[in-house]
Amino acid sequence: MANVAAEQELIGLEHKYWQSLVDQDLDTTLALTEDPCLIAGAQGVASIDHAAYSKMMESPSWTLERFDLSDVKVRMLGDDTAVIAYKVHEQMTLDGKPLQFDAADASTWVRRNGSWRCALHTESIAGDPFGRDKTEAGKKSPTKRSKG
């Protein structure tokens, strides 16, 4: 039963983290972030400490407006370590233009001195797992092949 409570707490914290991004609440974001935190995604990998994270959020090129988490899975790896994975739909403004997309995200949470913090976050934009939808050939519809 303790695992169920911890899993629900972590799902709540993941939502709180996302909401802190919507609210641009840097204090809450940092309180939920391990120092440093590893981040991996399409942009590469980084280890970001609180000072770098704060500087990065001073004038971001994007603002998150809405998010929706679904298909959430939590696995407790011990009393003080857990991983959470889910699908997310994001609606944002990027460089002044609206953008929305779907992704699969995962976070690793660690509990230190009674508080959970995100130590690793990854995001993978939804699409073909081999990236074929990112190539020119993959963007062409099979029914609209060029003559040649």
C-alpha cells in the first residue's frame, strides 16, 4: 500500500512540475529539481545546475500554455528512487508562434531529506521510431510519388 501512495505522490509531483512551467514559477520548478539535473532529448544531453536553469528560464524562447499527461506508468526502484513515464500533449508558444506536439517523457525522482526531486528528465517527440518521418522521403505520401 505504501508503494501506491508513493506512486500517486509522484504523479502529483510530475503534474506540479509541469504546472510550474505553465505558471513560470521558477521557485517551484527549482524546488522539484535535483541540483544538478540531467536532461536528454532531441537537443542532446545536458547536466544543468540550479544557476544555469535559472538563467535559461530568464528569457526563454517558449512559453508552455497547456499540457495533458496520459498513459502514466510509475515504477518504484526503492524507497527513495522511482521512475515515471507517460505520454504528453504540449501546447506552447515558440518564437511567438503557436506550436503543439505529442511526446513520450520519463523522469527519475529521488527522495532526499524527505523531499522528492527530479534527477533526470527525458523527452522524445512522437513519430516514427526510426526517424523516417523526419526525412524528405518519409514526408512524401506513398500515393503522391513524383514521376521519374
